[in-house]
Amino acid sequence: MGTLESKAETVAELEQAVARVKSCMDNHRSNVCSIDSIVNAQNDSIDLLSKTISDFREMHGNECEQSENRHLELTQNLHSNLQKALIHQVGALNESFSILDNCIREISAHYSPESGSHVDTDKRSLDSAKAGTPKDRFGSVMHESVRPGNSYEISSGDAEFEDSDIDDSVKALRSENKAIVSKNNGLQMKLTSNTEEIGRVQEQKEELEKKDAKVEAENKKLNADIKNANARYVLENTIRTLQETVDRQNRRIHDLEDEKRKVQERKMIVPVQLFYQRNDELMTLAVNELSLMLDTHMQTKNIQLEIVRCENISSIQPDKPTFVLCINSSRNGTDASSAIEGVHKSGRTALLIFHHKNIHALPNQPSDRMLTSTEFKQLGGIIDLAFLAGKGIYPCDMNNLAVSCIESFIQRNICGK
């Protein structure tokens, strides 16, 4: 009686153990389904990875460095995430199998020694459990636990049914595990292939970077050559422009020299006589100043003066223009009369009166208004000039008027030839 009660308790405990195994198998199945879902997601990642590599190759043809770096970085990130996910999946799967196997082993070890009343049967069952797999040990224990009696034969049949269900579930789980491992291996091979592809793409990128660096260096050299060529071209243009300017200037100078020579050939040579009865240093200085002034101003009129200094009255030629020089040092009328004494008086003779005074001491009225006697009226003109020994014929209104009067006198005598 005690034995029947013990076996009934054993069957009840076995049913509880089977329930725990079923719960563990349900958890394991849930983990496998979760892993399958993640593997499908990884397949999508692999497809996205392949598409990314294809896009990278297409972009590579256009040498788009920015897109190349972006796609390569995305590919590397996907590859890294995929490896981490697979490692996590394998760990979870192994852990699930370990939990299931431990649960089966724990039940088999717990019930195998106490399941039967015969020592030989229990020993054979224990040896069989030790020699077989956890599933085989669990099955033999369930088989040897059956005893005659109506109260527990049904329970034993239920246990056998549960054991068969466990075997089928374990087989299914192992088949699923094998398929998952095979799929993981395929993914690993695909990852290895993609890793190699990424390596080849990286090598191509490095080669392109080297080519880009070489092209950049060649471009810099070409730009430097172009810059030097442009500078040389600008310099050559500048030299050519300067040479053309020099040639134009030379031609201009040549033309001016020809014109000057022609003008000189066309210049009228006019003899002008100078006569003065006073011979001293002051008169010599006045004569030199007058000669320089006449030569300078008459050149602009294409007239070249041939100045002739007459030593005495007899050397004066009446038909040529004559300037009689007078230095006013005392009374104006006396000095002027002494200067023209004995000189042939006509329209070709002009009296030049040099006032040896500063500008503030010059007379207010011209000499032709003060010298009104007959001998002076016969002259071709009476002209006042301001003069100092240290300054010569200095700039003032009197000398400006004198230059104009002298030019007019010479022009009249040229036309009156």
C-alpha cells in the first residue's frame, strides 16, 4: 500500500517535471522564433549592404569623393552591427539549448534511481540513462517506471505520451537549430565575402586617392606653368608695347629732326647791324645780353639773325636794319643824342636805350614820348630796355614790350626789302 502511494506521488512529481520541461521548451521555441525574426532582419541588412556596395560602385565611376566616403562608412557600420547581432544570437541560442539540456538532465537524474521497485530494473535503467543521451535516459526512466495497477497505468501512459511529445519537440528544436546554424554559417560566409569586397573597395579608394594626389600635384604644376606662361606672356607684351613706344618716339624724333632741318632750310637769314659809340665793360655786357635775347626770340619766327657789329659809322650799311645802342646813365636826351650823332637816320635804324636801373627806378614814360626832336623822329623806332650788370636784361613789363617792338621792327624791314 505504501508502495502504491509512493508511486502515485512519483507520477504526480513526474507530471510536474514534464510540465516544467514543456514550459522550458515553450521558452526555447519562443527564443528560436525570436532568433528567426532577427535572422530575417539580418537578411534585409545583407540586401541593404549589397545595394549600398552597388551604389558605391556606381558613384565611384563619377569620382565623387564625398559620396564614396559616406557609402563606405555606412557599409562598415552595417558590417559591424551585423557581426555584433550574430554573435548575440549565437550566444542566446546556446544559452537556450543549455537551459533545456540541463532541465532534461536534472529530471532524468532525479527520477531514474527511484522510479522502480526492482533493483535489477533500476540498475539497468540507470546504466541505460548514463550511456544514452538526455532524451534516451529520460525515455528509459519513463518506460521502467510503469507498474501493474489501475490507478497509475493511465498516468504512466500519459507520461509516455508526454515523453514522446518531448522527443518530437527536441527533434524539431534540433532541426530548427541546425537550420539556424546553417543560415548563420551562410550569413557568416556572406559577411566574409562582403568584408573582402569592402577591403577591395578600400584598396580601390586608396588607389584613387593616390591617383587624385598625383593628379592634384600635376594640376598644381600645370597651374604654376600656366601662371609662369601668363607672366611671360604679359612681360613679352609689355616689352613689345615698350618697343613699339620707343619705335614711335624714334620715328617722332626723326620726323622732328627732318622738320627742324627743313625749317632751318626755310629759315630766312636776316643781317642785323649793331652800332655803339661807347666802349666799356657795361656796354659789352649789354651787347651780349641783347644778342642772346634776339637769337632766342627770333628763332620762333623762323628767322635767323646774323648779327654784325659795326666798328665805326662808315661800316654801317644804310640798307640793312641797324640797332644803335645807348646806355642811359645821366640825362636821357643827352645820352641819346650822343649815341646817334653822325649815324644815318632812316626807318631802318632803331635806337635801343638801356636803362641801368632797378625795376622801381625805371621811368614812367617811354623815351619816344620824351625825345621829340627832328633827328629822333627820323628813326624807325625808339625802344626802352631795363638792364642791370648783375641781372642782365631782367624780366619786367618794359622788357616784354621791348621784345615785341624789336620783333616788329625786324619784320617791317624784312617786308620792306
